[in-house]
Amino acid sequence: MIRNLLQSVVLVWCLLMGGGCSTTPEDRIAERPELFAGYSMDIQEKIRHGVVSVGFDKDMVWMALGKAHRIQTRREAAGLTSEVWSYLGTYYLSMDSHHGGLWYYPRHGRRYGPAYYYGPHFHRMRHEYERLRLTFQKGKVAVIEEDLR
């Protein structure tokens, strides 16, 4: 009983955290095989490897990289409108230290009492950054900006 409940909770958590949305190029190709078959061999190979190039249309980009994390519209003074797709990356920063001192622990939104602490203290911080930005003009990739971390 407890084990079944735990398995259900873990499954729901994975689905809510995006586990059900994470797909590979092969998964996306399988969703639209007729479209993929119409591309040249060079483009098919790039899509399989998750690579995009200037001139790709939105369907090609979706097959190679999946759904963008952010989509924005950019309007320029000259009247040109473009669409910007952003893909995010994540890195973790871990730090550890040994120190002592007075620590105040938050409780119900307030801080209370001093507590002395000495020993190892570990921090793990999650950072998101924009790893790739694609600018579409007239439905095709015109600009590729990539963070080279």
C-alpha cells in the first residue's frame, strides 16, 4: 500500500517537473515522419544531432531542439518584426565550508534566537542561463546567438 502510494507520488512529481515533456530529436521526428522525410539528407543529419543552422524554418528547429523555453516578438524602428526563441541551460554551483558563528533560523517568516553552529556547511545553487537564442525573420532562422559556457 505505502509502496504503491510512493510510486504514484514519484510518477506525478516527475510528470509535473517536466519529465513527460523532455523529448529527443528522434521522439520529435517520430511525431512528424512525413515532414522529416521531405528534408534533404544534410538537414536530416543536423536535426538528428540537435543542430540548427541559419535558414532553418520553425518546424526544423522544433525537431532539432524541441519547444523553446521563451518566445518573444521583437519590433524594430524600420518596421521589421522578428520572433526570438530562447533555450535555457542549467548549471549547479556547489560550495562547502567549515565555519562557526551565530546563525539565525527563519521561522514563520521571522528570524528568531541565536544558535551556535560549527562544522561543514554545503550550498548547492541552481542557475539558469540563456544558452541559445534564435531570431526568426520571415519564418526562417536569421540569427543564432549561443552562450559558449
